[in-house]
Amino acid sequence: MTKLSYQQEAEHFLRHETQFHLGMMLTEQSHPKTRGLSGKLAEDTVAGLVMLLSVDDDLLPVARKTLESVPFQNLRNDIFATLETGNRIFFSGCGATGRLAILLDAAHRKFCAKNSVRFPEYRDYFETLAEQTLAVMTGGDFALIRSVESFEDYIVFGKRQLSDAGIKTGDCLVAVSEGGETSSVIGTIHAALETGLKTHFLFNNPSDLLVQKIERSRNVIEDSRINIVNLTTGAMAVAGSTRMQAVTIEMLITGLAFESALAEHFRKTLPQHLVQKIIPVPQTPFEGLERFEYLLRKLRQQDNLKTLAEITDFEYSVYRNHGLITYFPDEYSIDIFTDTTERSPTFKIPPFRSMLEKAAPPSWAFVKDPVRTTPEAWKNLLGRAPCCLTWQSDDYRNMNVAENIIAHPPEIGIDILYTYKIGNEEDRSRFAVVPNAAVAFLTGQKEIDHLAGTNQWFQAFRKAGEHFETRSAIAIGAGCSDFVTAAEWNGGVFFIEVDLPESPLDLFAHLAAKLVLNNISTATMGKLGRLNSNWMAHVDATNKKLIDRSIRLVAELTGFDYDTSCLAIFKTLHEMNSWSEDRRKTTSPVAYTIEQIKKENIHV
């Protein structure tokens, strides 16, 4: 097969991949509230965080309008009906929305597991209920810890993954895409329709724009069999960073629909006294929205802003000095995985490292369970055994995908997943460089109690953290200030005071964790120079959507037109093929392209 020149590849992308030219999407635009963000963060961390957090105000009117809408009621009612018939609810997504799908599935399973122990006479009931959800993330559960390159570009991958999950008529699909155009997620919708599932599609761009510009989106949005839940809120706090506002409102709306359906299911299938114990504070979706509004307001109070800035400055100091941070959560591992995994393609920093990759640079952040071994940690994190893909060359050939994927199938099976040592096994690479920090991440009253230092989790953390230079903690919940910082926390404890009401999925605790982590990591990377104003200046280019975003970033930051910027990016991508693996993993095509343009001061 003749290898194409970079000019030929650029020309092909310009002329034949127009369905991945997404600059017209609102989620890809620059938000006026955060213009100059990188400069503001450099001047004053608190002021920069205020800018970032202000964009979340865009979510409230959209969320309220959605809760009043027929599509929301359809979503909630279909989830309830599926629970009633004993069928399964599938959550599908890719990237950040794939991790949201896993979070919803895992939160449900953990809720059921907790109550099967709490009420042993209803063990069979809760164990059966736990199996009524499943997450289908593009690339399988492996993609929770590391992005699987190019998978989101293929409709056929989504179709195959959902079909392999064993769907049947009467099941329900809740498909979530930040932009509304993710090919693999749209593929799960096609598989659902072919099998007769109740099908829902949530996304964050105007339907009429998607219908006009993106054929694959038009094919599903105009299908009357699909319930469309449009959550358009406008531009993200950082242009194109849909892991922020887009996924936040998707988590809120999907979570409120699911929790409301679960509550009604319990009222119809369990004794009233038991329901009151399981859901001590019943709430409507509108009361849930009020809780979310309170959460946004509380995070912006002076004391919490000061704490968020202190955490940001702490992380900035570690990374600026080429150090590493290792997070030690208890039950909120998925929330940290979601944020830390997404930092790699968003800011072009080293991805999580397998134990097989001894020569690869370590990830700046990692996640460890101090109590469990790696296989046990994965099962606890997911609430089930991992679901990984084992497709071979013939599978990819039958799906008619790119030749390079057929020739080199990605190694994303469970055996490879377990080589990412997220358990309590010692990993000397995490404290082999200085500075290094072990950071406990604790959410909710039960976990904040760990700070008292009297339980199994604390003892496990103490043992794991003894090799680290700094031991610190981030604690999110009410009553944090009641604790006296123990001597073990030589890096201090960062308290974020916010009331987190209990609910079946612990939705508000997950939302709080997401908001805290997203804003800290974005602000930290901004202070490190990986933002230019409110644009991601160090984005990676691992799929067609990110190639398009890279081209637009080069155009935005150099003044070149789209075609010239496209040629420049493909020139860089070709050059990077000859680089060492370490250099490829740590160099952004966008940043390098802009650097070369400025250095040469010529057009490509």
C-alpha cells in the first residue's frame, strides 16, 4: 500500500472528511466569559477560578427547561418501565460521556450491593436489580483508564459493542454524546433501533445545526423512534472542553431521571417502611435541580474558592517542578479516573502507564486503591467484572475499518487492563522522583471520617503513603472543619465545605467531585501554560474530531486559514512518526506546529 505524503493526507481530510469539520458547533466556540483565562490564572488563581466557575450558570435555565419537557418525562418513564419489566438499561457514551455511562452503572450497582448487605432478606431483589444496568463505553472499560485511538470515528464499533452486550427487545438505551455527532455513540443507537429498544439520545448542540451539517447526526435526530433530549448550553468554559459543562448537565439530567425512576420502582415493589430507609429524603427532579443550584453557589463562596485555589497552586507547584501526584480515593475512584484520564488528550501530558511500559514517561497523576489488589480494585470501582474488548484482526476486517487497525489490533483486553496497577501493590515509580505527593480524595461524611485515622482505609493509606515526600488530602462534604489535621498529613488537608444529600446514586456527591476536579485540573494546566486565553493550546490529535480541533486551534493562534493550518498539522503529524515514543507522548502537535511556524516565519 503506497504511503501518502502529508500534503495528500491533508488534502484528503479537507475534501473527504468534511463530516468531521466541527468548527460551527457551539461546543467548539470560545466563551466570552472566559476570554483571557490563561492570563487571569497567571495573575490570580482565585480570579481565574471565578471565571471558570461562572460558566456553570449557563446550565441552570437549560436544566429547568429540560425537566419541564416531554422528552425528559419520556426518558424517565422509559427507565421506570424497563425496571418494572425486568429488562436492562444500557448507557452508552465515548470519552467523557463513556466514563459518565460507567459512573451511572457503577453507582447503581454499588447502591444495590450496599442494600443487599443491609437488608439480607431482600438480597435476591437487589442482586437482580443490579444486573438491570450496563455501561457500553467506546473501546470497552479499558477506555476508562486510557483513550483508545480512533475508536470514536466508527459507527460500526458502537453497533458491534452494543450487540455484543446482549441487547433484546424491551431493553432501553440512553445514548449520550457531548456534541451530538460522535460516530461510535450513534452506532449504538442504530443497533438499538434494529433490535427494538426504547432509545434516547442526549447531546449539547442545537438539533437544527446538527441536522444541517452532520449527516450521521441527521440520520438519528430525524428518526421519530428516538427520544431526543437536547441540552444545548452554548460554549464551554474552555473552547471544545466538553468534559466540563456539557458532561455536567448530562450527568445531572440523566442522574435525576434515573433516580426518580428508581424511587418509583421501589415504591411499587418494596414495603413502605423499607423504602423510607433506602431513600430517607425523597425528592423530585425539580428539588434535585435546587440542590444542584445550591452546590454551584456553595463552591463559589469565599472559603471554598480559597481552598480550590490552594489545591490548584499545590498541584501547579508539583507539576512545575516535574513531580508526580498519586490520588488515593475510597469509593470515588471513577470520578478521579474520569478527570485524570481526560487530561492526557486535552493537555497532551503522558497517559497512564502500564507496568509493561517501563521506558514510557510516568503520568503526572495516577490513581491507587490503598486497600485492594488491582483486580479487586477494578471490580470495586465498576461494581462488576471489567468488560473489555478482545476483537482480533478478522473482526476489524469484517467491520471494514482502516488497514492500520486491522494490521495492529489495539491491545485493550482485561489482561492488559490489569497491568495498570491501580491497587495496593507498591509502585516505586510514583515516588522515585521529587517532588511527589500522595493525596487522599474523600467525598461525603462517611469518607471524611477517615481523617480521624481510626479505620482500615486510613491505615492502608498510611502504609501506602509512607514512601511519599508529601501526604495531603482533599475532603468534600459538610462538617469538614470539625476535624483537626493529623500529623500524618504533612501537606495539609484541603476542606471543601458543601452539604451532600444522600440519594440512590449519590448523584450530588459525584457532581461535587466532578466540579472540583474539573476546575482544579483546568486551572492547574492553565497556570502551566497549556491554555492560550480560553483555548486548549496543547490538545492531542488522536482521532478525526481532535485533528479538526487541532487545525482550528492553529488557525486561531496563528491567523492562518483552515486549509493552510490543516497542511501544517499534517506536516507535524508526519514528522512525529519518526520521533521516539516518549517525545510523541509528551509533545502536542498544535504547540509544536505553532512553534515551528513562529521559528521559521514562513508558510508551509
